[in-house]
Amino acid sequence: MPSLGLLAGDARILAAACVAIAYLAFCALTVRSHWQSTKLAAAAQPTTATTQVVYASQTGFAQQLAEQTFASLQSAGHATALLSLRAVGLDTLQRSQRILFVVSTTGEGDAPDPAAGFVRTVLGHSVTLANLRYAILALGDREYDNFCAFGHRLDTWLRHQGAHPLFDVVEVDNGDAAALRHWQHQLGVLTGEPDLPDWETPRYERWRLTQRRLLNEGSAGGPCFHIALQPLDAARTWTAGDIAEIDPRNSTWEAHGNAALPHREYSIASLPEDGAIELLVREMRRPDGAAGLGSGWLTRDAPLDSEVALRIRGNSNFHPPTDAVPLLLIGSGTGLAGLRAILKSRVAAGQRRNWLLFGERNATCDYFYRDEIERWQRAGFIEQLDVVFSRDQPERRYVQHRLLERAELVREWLDSGAVYVCGSLEGMAPGVDAALQQILGAAALESLAAAGRYRRDVY
Ligand SMILES: Cc1cc2nc3c(=O)[nH]c(=O)nc-3n(C[C@H](O)[C@H](O)[C@H](O)COP(=O)(O)OP(=O)(O)OC[C@H]3O[C@@H](n4cnc5c(N)ncnc54)[C@H](O)[C@@H]3O)c2cc1C
Ligand SMILES: Cc1cc2nc3c(=O)[nH]c(=O)nc-3n(C[C@H](O)[C@H](O)[C@H](O)COP(=O)(O)O)c2cc1C
């Protein structure tokens, strides 16, 4: 049966050929799909021509300037992307050709909180960044010892990794207009569009001072006032966590020939639904006994019912969490202002898992907004309430001490929750930070910050 044998041989050859073809087809498909997915992954990453604008902001100003930088590049027809330093890792730096950083400095020469993860996972490492060109707009204030320290730290690190500065760090002292013009000029040079429209400085609006009420009569501390302001022009909106910038222009200081007065910032303590911006302001005194520029204007000099120049600055770093996660709110003194706005927004959203931990000096004089807080507690909107008065007993007791006593519950809440801290940078914020480190461990606290679940509005 030779023919059959031949047939059987043909069939074997045919079968082998089919297997080979199927195998080749499989290989081709695999290679193609791999190539396609690589192509997709590459497409998902910013193209090398994209100029990325990366910001790190504590109280919103760097973010505002980054948005303006981004808009300028866009208007010049430049491919650009805007992102927070929170979202930047070594891989982002390695695949980028051009980054414009806008970063502020906070604390005592520290990086803003949202940059905590970047500082930990990137700044300590070595990597080759020879393809990266960058520029830095560094925000700071010369009244602090470590002027623009984080901007310079970032610059030094980038240089050590072989990245090339497009031009020197542009330092901005307290919003200095000349430095900002310089940065805009550099953007013009970079884009080849020297006639980019000038950035508009956010304009002050006209508000009326409708209430001023002393909240702590007889206090051992400085007088604190509840202040309310209503818009004179169109109604305005804002989010809890935002900041009111006041222009103390009519103060007695101006009469002394100080024409260009710096603005002052105050955490907004109310919601738009309240119909007014409410502030909690402590009257400050200068070493010579004169009232502070901004606080003096709001608490003494500006006549009731008079006009106050105010503008709202978004501060997304301190906006409330978007979901109903358990929220631990810690503050002392006027820090209650920002916490009050957040509590109001949680109450309005029906979110009950709130824990307020507030500290002041004496319960009799300094328990600001006591009725409101106790009303929220009775209605179940403040699930846990701790108030600590430092001078109501022989030894000094502060919020951080209470926090340590409640360590177990703190761990439970922060397992899935968030912690917001508002108020004094001296004493309170570092004390609370140290207590949280002790309770959770330094690494866990850093991860909490990197995940945006540890936020601070401290000054
Ligand atoms: C994000 C943010 C939110 C804030 N929220 C609030 C808030 O809700 N409530 C609130 O009351 N404050 C708040 N502040 C603080 C507020 O912005 C002002 O710093 C505060 O009111 C003091 O400013 P002033 O103009 O009244 O005083 P200034 O005139 O600036 O004086 C302030 C103090 O600085 C010292 N000082 C000033 N100049 C000198 C000098 N030449 N030499 C030595 N010492 C000097 C003095 O001790 C004086 O008491 C906030 C700050 C920030 C950054
Ligand atoms: C609590 C606090 C601490 C600050 N510490 C510093 C500092 O150490 N060095 C500095 O140059 N500026 C410091 N500043 C000034 C800020 O960098 C400056 O106000 C900046 O414009 C804030 O930008 P941001 O709103 O984006 O965080 C500090 C400001 C605050 C409120």
C-alpha cells in the first residue's frame, strides 16, 4: 500500500505544515499584540515634546501659579500637562524632557505636605536625568530663615542627577510681582512667543464687614473675633478649606506712608450657604505694641459696615475628603476656623463620622463656637469630641497629649480615615505630628500624607 503510505506521509507533512503555520501565526499575533500594547503604553505617557508643569503647594498659591504657567504654554500652542508633585516618581522624571516646577516652602524650610512622598521616594535616590531640562519657580518669604529652601533643594538634586537647568531658580519673595514677571518673560523665551498675555493678578472684590464679635472676653490670650463679610457685588462661591486674602489698604499703616501693603491670609470658617465669609481672627500685636497689620485692620480699624477688599484663594490641599471616610479634625486657637468650615460641609453632606479635637487656654473664656459644637455633637454629627484646655489644671495639657491618650481609637479611625490639622505652626502642629508618628509609626504617617489623608493648614 505504497500510495496509502505516501498519503499517510503527505498527511503527516501537511499536519506538520499546519502546526508550523499555526505556530508562526501565533508568534506573529503575540508579537503584534505586544507591539500594540507597547505602542499604547507609549501613547499613554506624555510625549517627549510635552512640557510638564509640576506643582507642590501647601496653601494654594503655587498651584494657582502653576495653572497660570500651564495656561500661558497652552496659549502659545505648546503641548503641556499639569500635575501635582504628588503624582511624580522617578519614572516620570526619566521619561520627561522638559519640566517646569512651581514649588513653595513651608514649615521651617520644608517641602509642602503633598510632596512628602516625592521627598521620601525620589530625592534620596540617584538616577541619570541627562535628558531632562527644567526650570523652578520657588515660592517663599524672606521673613523665614530658610528662604525658598525646598525649591533650592530640588534644584540641587536635579543638577546632581545630570538634569539641565533652562535658567536659574526664580525666587518669589511673598508673591513679589517683579519675580513673577521675570518667570513670565522666561516662558515667552521658552515658547518663542515673547508677547504672551500678562498674567492677571487676582483682583480684590468689594465686601462689607457686617459682624465683629469678641469671642473670648477676659481671656489670658489675645482677643479673638468672629468676623463676617458679605459680597457687595455678585455672590461668590468657595469650598471649605479655602482662604480669604485681605488687603488691609485703609489701615492706619497707610497713613504712615506705607503705600503697597502686603495682603494677609485667613482660613474661611463658613460655607457659601451661610451667605457670608466668616473668619476667626486673633488680634496680633507688634513688638512696639501696635496692632498687627491685617488682624488690626479686621478687628479694630475697619469700621463696621465699611468696605473690605477681599479675594478668595482656592486651597485644594485642605478641601474636605470627597467621600464619607472617618475624619479626625485637630486644631487649636484660630485653627478652629478652617475645621469649622469642613465640619459644616460634612454636616451638610450628612457625613457623621467626625472627631473634633480642639485645644485652647481656659474653658470659661476660650471655647469658641461652643453652642454650635455641642449642638452638632447632640445631633450625632460629631461622633467623638475632645476639648483640651491647657490652663484649667496645674500642669499644661495640649491636644497632642489627648491624642496620645486616645492612641488606640486614633489607629482605628485612621485605618480607613483621614486627619486634618489646622492652626499654629509653633507648638501645636509639630506636637501633633510627633504624637501621630508615635501612634502610627513614621512610615505609616508618611504614607498617609502621600495618600492625601494627612492634611495641614498651619501657620
Ligand atoms: C494659610 C493661613 C491661614 C491663616 N488663618 C488665620 C486665621 O484663621 N486666623 C488668624 O487669626 N490668623 C490666621 N493666619 C495668620 C494671619 O495671616 C496673619 O499672619 C496674622 O493675622 C498676623 O498678621 P498681622 O498683619 O495682623 O500682623 P503683623 O503686622 O504681620 O505682625 C504679626 C506678628 O509678627 C511679629 N512681627 C511682625 N513684624 C515684626 C518685626 N518687624 N519684627 C519682629 N516681629 C515682628 C509680631 O510678633 C506680630 O505679633 C493665617 C495664616 C496663613 C498663612
Ligand atoms: C507656616 C508657613 C511656613 C513657611 N515657611 C517658609 C520657609 O521656611 N521658607 C520660605 O522661604 N517661605 C516660607 N513660607 C512662605 C511660603 O513659602 C509662601 O507664603 C508661599 O507663597 C506659599 O505658597 P503655597 O500657598 O503654594 O504653599 C512659609 C509660610 C507659612 C504659612
